[in-house]
Amino acid sequence: LGDPQALDMFLDVNGSRMQTGNTRTMIFPVAEALSYISRFVTLQPGDMVITGTPPGVGEGKKPDPIYLNAGDVMHLGVSKLGEQKQTVVPFTLEGLEILS
């Protein structure tokens, strides 16, 4: 993996680049974040820690925010770690039990 503070990241939605970033711009360095989290949770090989997002979130797009819709395809990746594609599915309450 090398330096965890030197990993490029990207997010495409339907083939359009929405976000790019690098771990060097994170508010907290990777080692510091993992050290803090491991005070409360025992991390195991393969665990994922989600730390936030680089600039470019859809709601912040001016003048018109961009939101995900059913059928949109998200393609994201982090250098040296891999890539993945996800297709957005509609939210439904079917099958969910609402607690009162």
C-alpha cells in the first residue's frame, strides 16, 4: 500500500466525474483516525473505516444540486485499494417494520 496519506480517490456517476481527492487532504491522518477508532472497536483485517468524502458532493453543486436517482451507476475507487460499481436502487418501506 505504501503511504496511506498519498492515495488518490474518485467518484463517477453515470460516467461523469463528480469527485476527486487524495488522502493527504484529510482532516485527520489515517493513522490518527485508526488509533482513535481502535480505542472503542477492535478492528479486524478486511474491516472498512469510512471517514468522509472529498469536495464535490452533489448537494453542494451550484446553482443546481445533483441527487442520485434509481438506476444511476456510481463507480468509485481508491488507488492501490481497488474500485467498485454500484447501481442505485429505489428506497422502499416494503418489508420494513416501523417501531413506535
